[in-house]
Amino acid sequence: PSVRPHEEFGHILRMYIRLDLSLSGTSMWRFIQTLEEGSESLAGNFNNLAPEGSLLRMAIAEEFRRVFSEGCTITAGEISVLLGYIGFFNPSFQRFVQDGEAVSQAQTFIDNVGFKGGMFAILEAAAKLIGREQEPYIGDVVAQVMEFFGFNAVSWQLFGKVVQAVRHGEERRFFNCGASGRDRFGLEGLRVCAKELGKAGQ
């Protein structure tokens, strides 16, 4: 039987992603920025090309899982969710999840404090907030959150509420700002919020 056009395109998309990942390239990031022009955070057009729950979506998730560091315990199913955000493709995000030492340290710490949702919850919030931004580096933000809170259960509990609000909140709540961008609650906003929560939990 003949291959349907959308299936053929899906195969091409997967091969393109595999090639870009193998070359540690950045063309995929430029592709996503163009594909999702007009969106600050959600990768709606990508979702149309590779719908959640589809075999193509899971195959692409597996391609990314192969380049993640061994210390990163995020599953292909969780990566499938992260693919729904522009920020997942951001070089800053990919740099962090491929940094074995940084991810392993953060993963161990977060597991030890019993943070609800674990590393995945933090990564989903980060992917949603970073969007098209290049700074700050996600690894630095995660490291600072651990420094702010230490093993203080109250701080982590409060931070968990913030993370959940980001994950389940509407995109416009974080990106509906003026031309100056001063009201944008991005990754830097999350870092500042964590710093204040660290003080409150002392």
C-alpha cells in the first residue's frame, strides 16, 4: 500500500531530529522557532505534526531520550509531554538534560528531599517558562533552588505549589506582558520566587 503524505512527513521529521541530535546541531531550534512563530511557550504546531499518544510522538521522544545523560531518569513518556513546549527544544534546556553531572546531582538531591513530582515537575515548569529565552541557564536555576532551600521541607512544599501553578496555568498568565517584557514571568521569575520562598521557610 502507498504511504500517506502525513506518514511520510512524520518519518522525515523524525530522521531530521535524529540527524540534528547526532550532530549536536541547533537547526532544530531554529526550525521550532519558525514553526511556532507567534507562540511564547506552547508548541501547538509541533503537536499537530506529532500528536500526543501517536507512535511518531513516542519515536521522537525516544530519539531525545538517547542523548539525555545517564543521570537523567526522565522517561520517554515524560519527554513526550515536554515536547509540547517550545522551551524543550531551547539549547539551554538541552544543554542541561545532557549534562550528566548536573542532572545526576539535581536528581539525587530532589529525590532525597521528596519533592512532589520530582525532577519531571521542575523540568516541565522550566520548559514552559523558558520559551524562546536564552537566559538564565536552567542548570544554574536548579542549583540555586537547591542552595536556597537546602533540606527545608517548608520551602520545598511552598515551591511545589508554585511549580504546580506554572505547569497547569494558562500560557497568557506568564507571557501576557507589554512590549518591554518587564511583566514576563519567565525562568528568572521562578528563580527570584524560589529565593524569597527560601527566606520564608527559614
